[in-house]
Amino acid sequence: MSTELTPEIQAALAPEISGNTVYVLVGNPWRGDDGAATFIAGRLRNARADAFIIDAGNRPENCIERIISLNPAKTVFIDAADFGAQAGAVRLLAMHDVARDSISTHAFPLPVLARLIEEELGSATAMIGIQIHSACLGQGMHAAVVRAAERLIDYLNARLDAGL
Amino acid sequence: MPETVKINVEYLTRVEGHGNIVVDAQNGKLLQCLLEIVEAPRFFEGMLRGRSIFEAQHITSRICGICACAHTLVSVQAAEDALGITPTPQTIKLRELLLDMEILDSHILHIYLLAAPDLLGVGSFKSLIGTHHKTVRRALRMKKICNDVCDILVGRHVHPIACIAGGFTKLPAEKDLAAMQTLLKGLQSDMDATVDLALTLSFPEFERATEYVALVNDGPDYPLLSGDIGSSDGPRMDKHDYRRVTNEFTVPHSSAKFARFNRESYAVGALARLNLNFDKLKPAAKMTATALGFKPPVHNPYLNTVGQVIESVQCLDHATRIVEDFLEHGIDQAERVLVGLNEKGTLPVRAGNGVGAVEAPRGILFHNYETDAHGAIVKANCVIPTAQNVNNIEQDMAALVPVILHKSEAEITLALEMLVRAYDPCISCSAHFLKVYLQNQ
């Protein structure tokens, strides 16, 4: 299946022309495809002074002070997701489409984190989802998810290396 | 003045897991008042069967994403009890530190993220971000520090690696202790602000005479890690007799078992601990209690959140003292133990039956393992705090509803939701969460 990045996704991923861009990569590498973002984080080569990579693991809420301290003009969350597409599909997700936005002591949903950044800084946030095949414990990543992750790595490295 | 109401809260937000509140009152008479627990059982006890007792803590810590350390600690305590291992004083202190940080982490999240939206009158957590984003950031800062201390101590933010039966696989070096000290010092101003926030909050007035159950012991410290089982109704019981306390039973509307001891139900958690052990609090926590007007015995379940503020101060104070003490006297690195699955016979193994009893953030937690001569678990039982509280929550609801029947449906619903939230239930761990159904007849 195609993992081409649409112009919409490319625009969401592209570093801001003016101001800092923070990429927050979220996921648990112990849980199969949920480790896609961590896989990406470990392979990014960032040469830009105005772009920052944060491998947030499965505790993105613990990165909020770091994110805010960078005063980003744009914060891009990249996470594995299940939006009913074929494994490896990449989609720009609307925060209100992310199902789990109910807070608990056990989980701090990304839309809530995005809202906090927007309230605090008044800056933009975006969320890129990679369709999972499975997020079961102890599994490796599905080949289609790996290909999608590699496509995102290639795209981001081209922008982060060249400072385009 | 409805007097006749049928309440069905199908989705109670800001608790962990899934459950429903069902209330049916007609002509001022309460016909039905249920807290339905609709989560599927998780079968952790079944998963433990046949596994080595040396890996039990890694499995059971997955019962909960917020009480992972408490499950680990109670698991290794039960394992050591079964194997006949006595932990060293240093190990006990490090375990106390770990538990302090987890209780602090969990309480802060409940106070700020789950209870505060109701108490500040903003209705939802999303609204709280809009009106109090600095406050939310404070909560997350505090949470991160707790997680960071756990990371230093046991190798991960959650689901500890280094804490095992027999001790720790990794012991903090002096630089680790210094890092923890810096982190804990950094918490103090946010803790002060937390107490200041609590001073501004007002809680619903409601009391019901309740039996409270928590760990008690004869030591000088506020008991969280070990002790006997105490009850506000007496008597004190050895932890091995936990089944005589929990007396679990099933009801058709709940996938979590219910519990009862000397009365029709009992409560565990911050309120229970404070009602039984208030005198053992550190001075800073006692001063906080005084400032907040908390004077045990307290029988208002809504004040469990106040109890959590007091315990947060206690845990920070206690944790800081432990770290300072280790910095002063050092850590004996020779106590480091590497056991794995005990393939090399590092620890002696015997057939046994061990019980662990630890105060998790939401209340007393029991694990019981029966092992064969090779250290394989043949039988396991885990009794979770929320499962012990569900029956009591239902009894509270049944006592509260007749008192507030004159109020509007929205007010009744909110009062019930706040009541359940006050217990900080972890329904997903007890079996999982909450829906309330309310319809006027």
C-alpha cells in the first residue's frame, strides 16, 4: 500500500519558517507498532537550530515543561494510532478525532496536552498518526508500519538536514 | 424537588476505568442505588500460575499504570514471605522511598486533574486548562519529578525493574541520591502552592459512619509499606488473615468483587489511613491538616481529597528525609542482588504461602502467592483497593441520595459523580469505570 505523504501532511510536518518547531514522538517500543514514533526519533538527523526532537516515550505529559520552554511556533505530535485504515497509512489527525480525551490518573491524552500548549503559548499544534497493525506487548513492528516510519524519516531528515 | 428520579450515569468521566451509577427513587423512597462495574475481569491471578515467583512483580506491576510500584512492592513482599526472606533495613528504606513517590504522584494527579475541575466549578478538565493552565502545569511538573525519582531509583518511570524479591538489582550511587535530593527540593514550592490551593477549596458536607481499614504497626512512622491490618472498628489482624477482613463476595451488577468486614462495607485509602494513623504524621503534614481543618475521625468521603493533600505533604517530607539520610550515611552497594529467575540458586527456595500487604495510593493492597518447592506459583490472589471500596461507595450513595433528593437532577448527578471521584477509583484495576443514568419520571 502507498505510504505517500500528502501535501497536507507535508505541510504539517515542515518546520516553521519563523520560530521554533518541536517534534514530539510518542509511543511505547515494547508494544509492537506503538513503537513507530520512537523508531523515527532514533533515526532523525536534526541540523537545524530552530527544530527540536523530543522522544516522549509513553509519558508525553512529562515533556510539557520542555516543550513550553522551547516556545515553539508549531508543535507536531507523531504517534501510532488506529483510525481504521490499512497498516502503515499516515494521516493528519484532527485533535477532536482522537478518541481518548478523557483524563484519568493513568493516561494523559495528547489532545489535552495540545490544548495546554495552545493555551499557554497560543501556537499551533498538529498530530500525525501512523496506522498500526498491532500494539500487543512483545511484538516487533509490522513491515508496513516500518515503511511508513521510514517515509516520515526520509521526509523529515531532508528538511531538518538541509534547513529547507 | 424531583423526589422521584431515575439516574443513569453511563459515562462518569475523570475516573480510571468504566462503571455506571444507577439510582432509582420514587416518591422520596430509594428503590435502587448501584455502582455498576462493567469492566471485564483481567485474570492476572490466572496468568501468575506456573510462573516463577521471582518474576511475579514484573507481571503484577502491569495491573496498574499508576500503582505499578505498589503492586511491585506488595508482590516482592509476598514472595519474600513465601520464601522466608527478610529484607535489610536499607532495602526497606529504599522501598519506602519508592512508595512515597508513587503515592505522591497518584495523589497529585487526582487532586489536580480529577477532583479540581468539580471543586473549582469549571466542570471539566478541558475547561480547567482554559481557566487554570498554570495550575495544570504545576501538577504535571510535580508528576514528572515523582516519575524522575522513580526512574533513578528503579530504572523506569513506571513498572519498576530494579525492585525484586531480596532487594534491589541496582542501588543509587551518591550522584543519584544528590539528583533525587535536587528533584525533591524542587518539588517543595509546588507542594506549598498545592496546599494553598487546597485552602481555597470547599467540599460537600455529608457524613456516614464508616469502618476504615488500613495498615497499622507499632513503629513510629506513618505505616505504608508494612504492618498489620487495622480497623476503626477493631480488631487488629495479621496480614495473613486478610481474607477474614476482605470477605469478598460477588454481586450481579459488578465484575469487581465487593468486600465487607465488621459492617456492611468498609473504606480504604487516604481517609482510612489518616483516621487510623494520624498521630504518626510528620509535623509538616500535621500542620497542613490543621490548616485544612482536618481533624480525625473524619467520616465525610468527599474529604478523601483533603486527605490526599495531607498525605502528599507527608510523603514528600518522608522521602526527602530518606534521601538525606542516605546521603549522610551512604548506601551499602554490597547489598545489590542479582537474582533473575534464580537460575543460579542465589536465593534459597522452598514451598510456601506468602502474603503481602502494602498501602497503595487508593488503599490497602493484598497479594497472596502459594508456591511449590521450585518457586513456581501454584495459586495467587490479588485484592485491589478499589474493589474493597466499591461496596462502601454504594453504601455512601444510598445514604446520600435521600438527603439530596430535593435537589435538581443535575445537582444530584454531580453530587454522586463527585462522591465516586472522591474515592479516586481505579476501576480498571478492580476488574474498570463509570456511567450515571438519571431520568425524571
